[in-house]
Amino acid sequence: MNRIFSGIQPTAKMHIGNYLGAVRHWVRLQDSFDAIFCVVDLHALTQPQDPAELRQATRELAATLMAAGINPERSILFAQSSVAAHSELAWLFSCVAPLGWLNRMTQFKEKAGKKREQAMLGLYSYPVLMAADILAYLATHVPVGEDQKQHLELTREIAGSFNHRYGVEMFPLPEPQILGSATRVMSLRDGSAKMSKSDASDYSRINMTDDADTIAQKFRKAKTDPEPLPSEPDGLEGRPEAANLVTIFAALSDISTADVLTRFGGAQFSTFKSELADLAASSLAPIAGELRRLLDDPDYVDGVLRDGAARARGIADPVIARTQEIMGIHRV
Ligand code: AMP
Ligand code: TRP
């Protein structure tokens, strides 16, 4: 069976952008793949973190993934730091990945900004750790957003050059599953910016834990334009805020934007927004409820993570052993 691996950073609470753009697809992929999902806390350390908050965010993100439908009996769910193989393989790969490859990474350039000399080594080598995450499980498919495509390309290069250098068929070249059908959810305040946990305004996003009143208020205040909704998708061109709300409605109800517009074409935003708020509240309520239940039982969540880590080690440890052997490490 093909194996998927994906990771998500525990850097803030999950919002519907993460859910509709990534996690909801992961939930579905569990049916057709042997799936491994990782809360990548070591990656989170590449940016300054409050230690207590990071610890809490790791457990909370794991609980959110479970509440959203990641089934820890069928799939493996664990925290990156609890499986040493990730760090070990990252080191081994850092000895076969040329600086030139890392220098091309646009995410590093964006995140380091002008203060390149002060940027941490970990931020620079972030993509090597990501390659280790994936290849420690010999994963064949990686569902990621468009923004991670370059990192995955690097993963393939590292896998290929390792195999070539040592004359082995050790690592597969994992295929990106760019979540093409996945929704790119934009900020509720600015239709040209991605909905993001780093936006200063909480009104820019719907968090997975927002209650019905908050959701209704956020959609009411969401930026739109004065025109009523068009009756065909073409009419959304040049109207990014309107397009975003229609996209969210379509994704939540699992229908096309054309179908949304057949129903709401000609309607005022006030009507549409209130229907959208009801839909979002009823879709998210079961997830938020389950999340609250899980957060009341932290031992259960930690137990799932512990069990996930043990199963993950069962796959990754032999891969590390083989890799070390190939590279000439004397194992006693
Ligand atoms: P992040 O929390 O930014 O690391 O993102 C975690 C996952 O959610 C990644 O797969 C992203 O591609 C996805 N994601 C984040 N923000 C959005 C958004 N506004 N719309 C769609 N997908 C998103
Ligand atoms: N870099 C990814 C992101 O920011 C998270 C990530 C870490 C990941 N390791 C991974 C994604 C391995 C897929 C596979 O979204």
C-alpha cells in the first residue's frame, strides 16, 4: 500500500483555512492510504516559541486533528520530537545536501527577511528536517499545500542523490499531492491575503473553536462589495471577498461554487452571510464539541500520542539503521 506522510506545526490554533485546505483532505485520505500524521514541534522551534505554550499547543493540535476526524486507530498520529529518527536522519541528510540546494528555498528567504545573518541555522535547514520526516517512513505521497512544493522537490532531490551516491534503491521519491481541489481560504478582511494564524486581527479568520455567535459576528463583519451575488462563477471575477465567501460555502457543503451561485445568485450579502454562518457553525460545532471533550481528558490525548510514537518508531528505526549502515556508521 502507498504511504502518505504529512505534518502540521503546533504554532497556533487551527482555523478553517487549515481545515478546508489541508486537514479535511487528510481525513479522507485515510480511506485509501496507510497514513502518518505528525505534529511537527521541532519545526516550530525554528521560530521563537514560549516553551509552556508550545507544549500546550502540541497536545491541543493533536486533539484538534482527532476531533476533525483523524482516526488514531487507523492512522498514526504523533509528535515529531518523540521519535528520535527525525533528528538523526536530518543530520545524515545534512551531510549529503549541498548548500546550493538550501540557498534556493524561498520560504527561508521570506522568513529570514533582511536579517539573514541573525537567522537561526534551524530555519535554514528546516527543509532537510522535513525531508527526514517523510523519508524516515519511506512515504510515497505527501499531501501539502502549494507553498510546500519546493520543500518536497528538495526531498525528492535528497532521496535521489542519496540513492545515486550509494548505489542503492533505499528511498522512494515521494510524490507531492498538491491539494489542488483543496480550498485556499482567504482572510475575511482582505480577499487578497491568505487566512492565517499570524494575522493580527482575529476577525480575519474563523477558528475551529469559535462558537456560533462569534462565527456569525465574524461573517457579518467580513469585507464584501455592494453588489448582490452573481448567478455564475464568472461573475466573481475581480470580487475576491465575494469569491472567498462563496468558496467557503461550497467547501463546507461539498458542492461546487456554481451550485452555490445557482442557489444564491441575486441575493444580498446579508442573507448569504447569515446562511453561511449557520452552515459554518453547524459544521464546526461537532468538531469543537469533540475537541472540548478531548481537552478535558489530556491523559487520553497523551496516550494516543505515545502509542502513535511507538508505532512510528517501529517503522522509522529500521530505516535509520539501514541508512547508517549504507553510510558506513559502525553499529555495535
Ligand atoms: P500552517 O499552519 O500555515 O503551517 O498550515 C498548515 C496546513 O494548512 C498547510 O498544509 C497549509 O497549506 C494549510 N493552510 C494554511 N492556511 C491556509 C489557508 N488560508 N487556506 C488553505 N489552506 C491553508
Ligand atoms: N513544512 C510544513 C508546513 O509548514 C510542515 C511539515 C513539516 C510537513 N514536515 C512535513 C509537511 C512533512 C509534509 C511532510 O506546512
